[in-house]
Amino acid sequence: MKKASSRDTQQRGKRGRPRGTGSESVYQSVRAQILNLTLAPGANLDELNLVSQFKVSRTPVREALIRLSSEGLVSLLPNVGARVASLSANEVPQILEALELAERVTMRWAAQRRQPSDVAAIRSACDAFAAAVRVRDVDTMGEANRAFHLAIGNASRNPLVASFHESLQNSSLRLSRLAFAEASVGDAEYRTYYAEVNEQHEQMLRAIEERDAEQGDEIARRHAALFRDRIARFLRDSLAADVPLGAAALVAPARGGRRPKS
């Protein structure tokens, strides 16, 4: 057997995995748990627990948390540690306003600046979302939707705006999961909403293909309005507009002793 070179040894961590793969594993797993609300907004992220869970040293755990912090999913607090970023009802209007702005700008610029490779990436994500809707795969739908909008952001050829848009997609994905947290994937409202989202994705793709910036802007406006209306109904039904948005907010007694609607 060939003996590992000193360079190979240096590129591996203490537990024998290639350098960097431990951090990536922690990042991907914690990110998925945050986005699907397994880790609720405000939940503590104890470094030692993560070290034990993933069987890595503290360095890759810290690298993953810093990366998640840069995406707005984790808050790093001095003398306190790491927590899942909050998602309070007071922040929702700001998120929705910023999301509409980012989606309209990236759509307009993508229609004007896109390249053939951009269209292919947007089409691939659009098809992946449609396929996930057909089989009602919630996790894949969320990731495909995010990939669709990120591909449009990349096509805008403005990295600063694309990065801003990406950070908002993380918040919107958590909001979306909250809004349908108690819904069955077979519910008529659920099916109708995602069928409309899917149709709007197709329209956005066509506008970009045809380089129609005005039409793209208008579709993005309607796309943002559809999401905003869904979140508004969730907040109205939950009667929890003044408390943090987390799993508990959906089941906590509302004012006057009423419970949120399912």
C-alpha cells in the first residue's frame, strides 16, 4: 500500500477526513435543519453538542457557524454563543418589502443581461421545482425554488444585488415553511398555491428568454404579492403578530383564549 505523503497528511484533519469536509457537513446539516424549522428561530446552537453530534473538532463547527451567520441564518452573540437567527413578526413586513425589490430588480436585469447558460440554469431549477410539486416533496420544492431565484440573481450580472437577494431567499424559505407548517400537502389551498407559484416561474422564465424586462418586472411583482398574501393570511390566522415566529407560535393560545386555526 502506498504510504501517504506529508502533504496528504496535512490536508486531512485529526479524524482522517479531507480538510474542509467536516465544516461542509456541519454547514449543510445545520442549514437544512434551520430552513425546514427543525431548529426553530432563536434556538441555541451549542458548539460542544455539535462537536459531539458530527464527531469533528470545534474548528469546523465554528467555520460552519460563521458561514451560516454570513447568510443571515445564525446570530453569533458575544459571551452567549450561537443561535438560530430570529424571525419575528415585526421583521416580516421589512423582509417582504426587500424581497419584492430584490426579485423585481434581478428579474429586470436578468432579462436584459442573461446569457444562454443562465437560461439553462433557470430552466433546470424551474423543471426541478415543477417535478417536486407533482410529487409533493416539500424539501426539494424549497431548495429548487431557492435555486430558481438564485439563478435569476446570477443572470442579473450584479453580484452585490444577487448576494442581497440570496440572503432574503433564506428568510422567505423559513417563512414559507411556517406558513404551511400545519397544512397537509394534499390540502386544496396548498396545491392551488404551489400550482400558481409554478405557473409564475414558467412566466418568469419566458420573460427572461424573450429579454422582456417590462414583463419580467410585472411578473416578479405579482410573484412577490402572491407570497406576501400567503404570509399575511398565516399571520392573521395565527393571531400571533406580536410574538416571535417559531413552532411554538403556531400552537400557543391566542388572545382571548382562542387557538390558531389549523
